[in-house]
Amino acid sequence: MLELQHISKWYNVGGARTFILKDINLHIAEGQFISIMGPSGSGKSTLLNIIGMLDEASEGDYIFMGQNVTQLKEKQRSNLYKKHIGFVFQAYHLIDELTVYENIETPLIYQDIKGSERKAMVADMLDRFQIVGKKDLFPTQLSGGQQQLVGIARALIAKPKLLLADEPTGNLNSKQGEDIMELFKKINEEDGVTIIQVTHSDKNAAYGSHIIHLLDGRIERAYV
Amino acid sequence: MLIHYIKIALRNLAKQKGLTLINVLGLSIGLACFTLFLLYSVNELTFDRFHTKADNIYRVYRSAAPMGDDPGNMDSYMPMPLGPALKQDLADVEEFVRMQDAGWAEFVKVENNVSRMGVAFADPQFFKVFSFPLIKGNPNTALSDPRSMVITQESAKKLFGNADPMGKTIEVKLEEKFEPFIVTGIAKDIPANSTITFPMLANYEFLQNTKSGARSKDNWRRSSYQTYVLLKEGSRLANDKARLQLFRKKYYPDEEERLRKAGYWTKQGPPVSFGLQPMTTMHTDTRIGGGLVDPVDPKTIWILLSIAAGVLLIACINFTTLAIGRSAGRAKEVGIRKVVGGLKRELIFQFLMEALLLTLLSTIIGLLLVNLLLPSFNNLSGRELKFSFSLYPQMIWLLAGLIIIVGLIAGSYPALVLSRFNPIEVWRRKLKLSGSNMFTRSLVTLQFVLSVGLIISTLIILQQLNFMRSKNPGFNKENIVVVDASGTDTDKIFPLFKQAAAKHPEVKGISGAEIGLGEGTGYSRSGFDYKGKHKEVFEYFVDADYIGLMGMKLIAGRDFDPRIASDTVNSVIVNEAMVRDFGWTVESAIGQQLPEYSDQLKPVVIGVVKDFHFRPFSEKVLPQMFHQFSDYRPFKFFVRISEGNPAGVLAKLQDSWKSVVPELPFKFSFLDEDLNRFYRSEARWSSIVGWAGGISIFLACLGLFGLAALAVLNRTREIGIRKVLGASVPGIINLISKDFLKLVLIAFIIASPVAWYFMSRWLEDFAYRINITVWIFIFAGITAVAIALVTVGAQAMRAAMANPVKSLRTD
């Protein structure tokens, strides 16, 4: 599905290079459920952002579904990821001014999907996540777990092949966290969506098929 | 997608009510201002275009080339036989209309109620040539009878109330007696953009048969009527100088020769010619005089529009700076939208849509304001404008264009800035809160340059206006009531009225004069030769009491004396300017004769008065003289009353009038107000520029207020840390205010020389003018800084007083 070859990321601070990621090589196949672990500042989020095309590597190649992302123009890249990648964040990142329904609908708007079709897709998703009753509420009216549910629904609405999650349960209590992880597992197994999550918790990591440990920008060990 | 954008825009607006209010309010005021001026400009620039045949209608004018001291002139007052002669001699002329404007109010009697109203006269084909629709009556026959009359809806309401005036009789006092006319048509009210106006319109044929009309009949030397011609489709007559010249030569065969002989005309070609002025340019060509509605220099229209555009620009800048200032609040949304697949251009589009939506909202409120302000604006502009899309269909497109342009100007920079945000940076809180970058600073400075410039200009105009109104004109203009007796048999009435009024102790003196003073009262000026040179002198026909009553200063010779019989025959009293112009001294002037004044009359100077200003202060004092030659008639009675509340005296004067002329209403004015009317245009300008200045400084401060609030918000943490480290409240107020005050000061430094330059040029038009003093600038500068300080200071104070523990904890 995707492959990272000699990926490095650094910032120039006062003339010296500070490496966030150093020579990362990674191959992820379709249908895998990967957990990235590591202490704060080890480069987990940066790695996830590079995979999600939100950030660019300073060096190295990134091949996503057969295309070398580093060589694509912004528009092509944007087309690629808005079709195939969904994001879930620790802080949910819902738009406060939009209702649950509208938040879930937003990605479809940017894919030029017709109104009637959008309606059906969102209704489907609300149904599946059992949040139909909440569709007209605004994010601030929901609990954290519910907000994250909406965040996941939004990430999945465009039927992506790859779901990226940056500490999706970080702001939730353990019960809510478990529910989300169960959901991830289901998505992975039933829909065949590839999932890469960043997490601190061993328990959450255990839901995945593989674990990658990062330390100081390098892959320390990987259970692939 | 559009609905989606509109939804989120509205929710964002609702979320930040304060800023939205500043934005919408500011834009609404700016748009209302601009729309009013736009309406005015559209009205001025579409003058007379509503006539369906406007493209083929021309007004005849006469153009006299400069000769000797005479700078030459163009005017549109034509002799009576001209119209028929044009149609007869020139095949291109399909139709002609001669017209006498309703220049003054006549006494009008309807069922024994007398009031005053203007009457115009025009040839019966008037309604065929011009497009003034009739609500009642047949346009082809309405004016065919010599005693027929068409009145406007408005006049009908005034004279007849709700009754149907058709077929009713209106009596108009023309010359000596009331003449009956029958109402044969009711015209729709004349639009505000028409040069031709009339409250009542009667048949030109009737005019021809009045006493004064009869003197003009077949007379090519009396010119007082406007003549319009309708040319055949495709005619080139208007540009055919040769044919028009040939026509003039036919009716003025010896004109050129006579002027050459007298030595006035030495150049090639004819000295005087006829021309055809396209009807559609009549209103914007200030060179050709004549008509009741003064033409407007298009330059003035553009200046007004620019001022209004400046005010609007200030409102747009508010939008921009505030949108950038609060961009931090939208950063998260931008990040999310980018992550879920939004492209930069889609985000730009979204923010532009928001700007357009806000502009649309502001326009709606602005239009409500326009309707509210229109009556006051009409007062200011001197027009009867109505806001109506059917009257001015152009306004639809202009307003639609305006919304788009304003939306784009106000919204494009924020859209670019906001859409540039990178999601990762936003979430890492790395984003710089750009409340006051170079760009916004420049914009704020520009706002204050405009407002300070307008304020300085207002002060200078006001000072000049005040100077002209209060400067001693060389006579005592206070406490004089001018009674308008035109239209009455004044020769008989004046002595009777004088006798009746003089009984009241508050009446200090009464004098008669042919004309009143002030704008629109007219003047007579005669030209004659003196020692081989052509001279022009203003003449005033007055009676023996005039100079004393007006309080003029006699510096040589004597005043008129009723006991000296020759004073009513050939005595004149002149002013200093005439003494200088004629090469006399004050002493030698007495006894001088004007031998070439006319064939019968050789006036002799008996006195010299100090220079006085009967004309506006924008004009130099020119040679003037007073006399009481026997053909004078006292149309105006000058009554000097005692100081204090004039209401009581006026009632008594009215009684005196009623006792002499019971059938006609008493009409009066105050001399000082008449004279101040000279400065109507200056007063108008000072109001317009003053309002624009006031509104713009208000808008600029509104923006400043918002920016200061945002600056405080963005610097909450910094202020907290500073306070913990021991900064004082004044120190923090200083910290916040300093930045903004610097901008206002820079603006003042830029605005001052610019305003000085333009106002010096404006003042050049006045023969008597003020010097621009540095105090005006200092005053304007201090005002601007003070207003800005109050605006920003309030915000800074709040920030400085806040508890730092709170602001640091929430961070």
C-alpha cells in the first residue's frame, strides 16, 4: 500500500540540523493495522503527518499506492489523499460552527459529490455509528467520546483505503477508548481499511496487527 | 457547497457579534454614503435623457467671441421669432419649441384663494417634442387653446387638493390683471433629472399677445426665451457651422460690419454665431448660461464621488484589518478543511463568499439608511431625488457591481492570508497572530490620512464661509426686511405702504429699490464708453433714502436729496472702484459727467460711497453706481426695523401690506439671509465634506477600536507576564496605545500637506479669502490623536487592569 524509503525530516535551528526523523524505511501492506509507539518527541506525529501528506520529508521517497508522492504537484497530491486517506485526531478537530451532520459531510463537499448522494452517504454513516439522534447538535454539545465518534465518521465518510489516527483515545476515558478501539478493529477487519495509529498505550497498541517503536527519530524495533 | 459556505459564514458572524457589528455597521454606513452620492451622480449624468427623442433635440445658443475687455460668452436666451424662422429656413428642423421658464412666482388665484406659483409658457408642440407624460388630457391638443394650461400633479394637489382640476379655471396675475386659464392637462411630476421644469405650463401664444410679449414679437433684438429644436433623424445641422452662420447673417445682416466699424471686432470670421447644443449635454456644460437648473461641472460630480469612495474605502479597510486580526480564530477551521481535502482555492472562494455575504447584508442595511437619509441629503444636494430602480434602472447594475467590488476589495487579502495557513503549524500553535503587520498598519494609516485630510478641509471651508458671512460688506445688512412687491402695481403701492408702515415705532426707515440683493435676485449692468474706452458698471435703481437706510459710508459729495429735482433725472452716486476705474480721484469725481451713457441721458456724479459688497466675496468689487432715474420702479421695499425679535414687527408690516394690497399675500425675506444665500454652494460643500470627514473618522475609529481589542486579545499572555514582572497600569496602556498613535501621527503628517495643497487651490477662487493658518492643522491633529487615544485607551485600560493570574492560567 505504501512504502517509505530513507525518509528523514529535520529543522535548521541556529545553523545546526535537528533531526525529527532519521532514515526511516517502512513498508505497509493493505489491510494492516499498525500502531506507532514511542516517547514524546520521538517523531511519531511527524511520521504520521508525512504518511498523511500533511507534511513533507526533507529527504527520501514516499510511494503511496504506486505513486511517488514526493514528485507530485500539490493538486495531484491533494486529490490522492482526499480520495484515499482519512484522519482522526486526539483533539477531534471538528469545526465548531458546523453540526454533527455538516461536519461529517464536509469531506464530500470537497470531492464534488452531489447533494442527494451526500445525504445518503451521511445518513448511512450516522446510522452505522448510531448517532442519528445527534446529527443536529454542535460539537460542543457532545461528550469527548461522541466527538471522536463524529471525527471517525468524518474520516470514513469518503471510504478511504487508509485511516490515520493520532492518539485517537488520548482525550478519552478508558471505557470510551475501548469502544473506539473496538470500532477501529471492526473497520479494519470488516471494511479492509488499513489503519495506522499513534498511541502511548500498550493496550491500544495490542488491537493492531503490528507495532512500530520510534526513538529519537529512528525505528527502534518493529513487530511486523 | 454555496449553502454550506453561507451557513458557516452566518454562524461565524453570529459567534463574534461585536466584530460583526463593527464590520456590518461600518460597511453599511460607507455603502449608504456612497449609494447616496451614486444616486446623485447618476441623476446628474442622466439629466434630460429620459426624453425619447433626446438624441435629436437641441437647444439653440448664441456664442459671442471675446471682444476688447469683454471675455465673450454663450447663452441660450433667444429672440421670439427665432423658432419659426428656423423651421421655415432649415429643412432639417422638424419642430421647434420656444419656452419661457417659470423664473419667478406669479400670483395665482383659484376660487378666491391667492397663492404664488411659477408659470412657464411653451409652444403647443411641447408635448410632441419632449416626453412629459400626461396623466389626464391629450398631449396633442392640451396646449392648443391660448388659454389652456397644463399643471403638474404636485401643483394640482397644492391648488385643488383632492378635487379634479380638469376644466377648472386658474387665474394668473400677468402684468396688470388676473387672466383666466382653463386646466386642460395634468402632467406627471417632473423628474429630478430634468432641465425643463414647470409647476404650470401655459400656451406661448398667450405670452406673445401680452404687452411685453407684443414688444418681442417679430423683434430679433429682444432675447429672453429658450428655443429648442427637434432635428430630423440623421441630420448634421448641429455640426454645420456654415449653414447656421448663413442663417444668422440673414436675420442680422449688418452685425459683423457694425462691430468691425466700432473697432470691437478685428479678427477673421463672424463675431457672433448661433449653435445647437445637444439636449443630453445641457446639464454638464457650464459654459452656456440660461435655464432654471444650473448646469453642473462633471468635475464636481467626480470629486463628490471620490470623497464618497474614500469613505467607503475606509469601511472596506475596517473589514480587511479586522478579518486579518481575528484570523487566529479561523485558523483551526482552515486546518481541518485542508486535512479533509479542501484546496487553497476552495478556501479562498469560501472566504470571498463570506465577504460578499457580509457586503450584501451591509448593502441591505445601507439601503435602509439611504431611505432614512434621503430627505436630509436632498436638502444638502438641492435636488428632489427619489430612490427608485424604475427611475434609475442603472442603479441595479451599479449596486450589484458595487457589492462585488466592495466584497472583493474587503475580502481578498484576508482570504489570501487565511487560506495560506498550514494545518500542522496551526495545531502546533506556531502561527503568528498577525494583528498588526506592515500591511494592516499601512491600511490603518491610509484611513486616518483620508479622515484627517477631510477634517482639515472642512475646517478651512468653514473658516472661509464664516469669513464671508461675517465680514463687514460695507453696509449694515442686519435688521432689514425686504418686502417683495413684484407683480403688484408698485408705483402706486409703495408710497401707501410706506405711509402705513412708518406709523409703527419699530420701523426705522423704508426705501424702495428695483432689485433685492443676494443669489438669484439678478442685477443690471450696463456698458457704455468713457473717453474712448468701453466700461461696464453695475447699476442700482433706488430711491433717495436707500444709501442712508443701508448705512453706507459717503466719503465725498452728497446723498440724494428729494428736494433737488435734478436728482431724479441725472444724478448718480458711485463707489470707489468706479472712481479708480474711470481714472478720477475721490475729490475730483464730484461733478464728472458720463456723456456717452445714452443718447438722451448724461448722468453727473454727485457723491462717492466707500466700496461695498452687494456681490459675493468671491468676486472683486467692481464699478457700481446708484441712481433714481425716472424709469425706475420700486419692486422691493427695504424696511429697517429695530433690533430684537422681528416677529411682532413682521405682523405689523403684514397688516400694513394688507391694508394697501388686500388681495395679494405678503412676501418678505431678511436681507442678511438673502446675502448669505450667495454662499449656498460653499455652505453645501462644507456640509458635505464635513459629514464625510465626520463619518470617516468615526469609521476609522470603529476599526481602530476593533484592532485594539484584537491586539489586547492577542497579547493577553504578554501583558500578564509583564504585570507579574512588575509593569504598571500606565506602562501597559502606553505599550498598547503607542503603536496605534504612531500610525495616527504618520497619517497626520501625510494628510496635512495634501489637504493644504488642495485647499489653497480651492481658496484661489475667492477674491477675498482667509489665510490658511497652522492652527487649523494643529487643531485637526490634536483632535485626531485625542479621538484615537480615547478609542484605543479604553481597550488598553481593560487589558492593563485584568488579573494576570487569570490570563496566564487560561493560556
